[in-house]
Amino acid sequence: MKTIIAHKELQDSLDDLRVGKSSIGLVPTMGYLHEGHLSLIKRAKLENDIVVTTIFVNPLQFSATEDLDTYPKDIEKDTLLACEAGADFLFIPSQQEMFCDDVLTSISIAEISSILEGVSRPTHFAGVATVVAKLFNIVGVCSAYFGEKDWQQLHVIKRMITDLSYRVEIKGCPIVRDADGLALSSRNMYLTEGQRKEASNIPRSLLKAYDLIKSGERNSTAVKQLIIAQLEKSTEIGIDYVELVNGETFKVADRIDDETRVLIAVKIGKARLIDNMSALNGPNI
């Protein structure tokens, strides 16, 4: 695996490889890699000749009150893990390499970015879209791998690809979970031992909701109330939102069908955690 910090060097390296018709897989991350990230790299390696993993803590997607300065970092460990998972290139640009001091360009995806996560984090998706667009421009024609834990983000990026005609194929990959079902996240490290135990109420609420749906319940309000009741059993959990929506359009679903997605966002201590599932297929626990 080769580590690169300059985008021009990465572009030149990939251009040389494309002469030989090598396919490229891209795995964008903010680092502090866990098994969820590694599953993306491994899948990309199975499906492509060359895998590029990127690590860049993108300041554009953090608000002034969020955890940009404290976001966990371990480049040495990340380098080892990325290599073992099958990455061929590890792109670790600096802030100066990626953006000028004053970033004057921003990509905004209307409607889908203004709901759910967009309400709590109104500048988040513009920051995500802008940095992902830049990575797509650097890497070029590729398949790009994103985790389904960030379901709304995945669809924001898919819409950007469609609207701007990027020559990139987006691959959504299943959520990777801990033994108790909690979705893996770099921010899980913020949790104290007690908070981590309480966080298991998140996947537990999804399982209970799925059991209710399997029993025949199709009223979204009933399922939503069950999830909220389970989450509220913990005094550590502050609910941001619980919503059942069409998984493609993100319009609120009054009745559950095969396109319904259950989305959850909560705050536990310093950590803001999200999770989701297909209403009719349940969480992959």
C-alpha cells in the first residue's frame, strides 16, 4: 500500500493504472477506522483491481458546536488496518491540500438535505457533498463505497451523482454492528461504560419495532411510539428524531410498505448516534 498526501500524485498514479484498464474502488472515510470501514475496503477489493481509501476529517461538515477538534484520530493504526484490509492507496491530504483558506464553492442538494439530519445539522450535507465531489474529481471514474448506517447521506450522494452526471457508481454496504447490535461508529468511543450499555437500547428498539411489524402492524405511528418508548427507558438517551419514511424519497410514511425505512438519531453523552433499518426486513442483527 502506498500512502499519498498530494492529490496530483494520486491522480497521476490512477491515470497510469487506467491505461491498463484497471478498475478503481474508492472508500472515503474520516479515519479512526473500525470494522465497518474495513468491510467497505474489503468489498471494494473484491470488486475492483485497485482500492483507494481516503482519510480526511472534513471541517466543512462540522458546525461550530460539533466535535471537529476532538474527533478521534489514529493515523498509524488506520494505516495498518487499511493495508491489511486490502487498500492499494491511502490518501491522507492536509486541510491545505484539500481546500483554500476561504472555501468559496459549495454543493447543496435541495429538499433531501433539509429534513431529518438536515434539521439538526443544517450545514452538514453541503459539507459532505462538497468534499465527496472533490474526492470524486480527484479519483475520477470509480465505484465508491458508503455504509448504509448513514442512510440519508448515502442518498444525498446518490442524488448528487445523478444531478451532476459523475462517472461514479455508488455502492451502499450493510451496517456492521457490535455484539449487542449497536451500529459501529467512530463516535462510539465517546461513550462511557455506562452510556455504552444504555446505547444497546437503540438496536433493541429496532428489534422490538420489527417484531411488531412482523406481527402485522402497518401503522407507522404505532411503530414510532414503540421505538420512542424503548429509547425513553434510558435516562441517558436524548431523542433527536424517530421517523418512518420512504427510503428513497424520504417522505414521511403513514403506512408501512416495502419501501419504508425506520430512521433514528439520539444523543448519549458527547456522542450523537444514528441507526436505521428496512421496516419489512428488520435490522441486520
